[in-house]
Amino acid sequence: MRVARLGAGSLDGEGMLERFVESGSKARKKHARRDAIHILSSIVGALVLARAIDDPELSQEILRETRAAPD
């Protein structure tokens, strides 16, 4: 399966993940990268979904609940 990728303006995914890993809890270091991928995916997914939905209340609820989700 082919996945669309951004060109010259693409994001530094490894750099973003590394910042999340470094900012995470030392006690959870074993799963730090997995946790960072999960957090980053949740944030991006919530933003995309909230902007695609035409219901402002639901859009805000998605963002609010994503922010409130446990780490």
C-alpha cells in the first residue's frame, strides 16, 4: 500500500517524536517512544477531525476531551 507523503514542506517526524520522548516521564521510559507516537497521533487526529466537522459544539468537545485524556 502506498501512503501519500508531503514534499519539501514535510514535518520532521523523528524530531517531533524525540521532543515528546524527552519531555515524558522517566518512569515510563520503556514505552516512551510508543507513548509519544500515541500522543502525537491523538493530537493531530483531534485537530483534523475537529476542523472537518461542521458542528462547532462537537468540534469543541473533541478538542476538550482530547486535552483531558490521561497520558
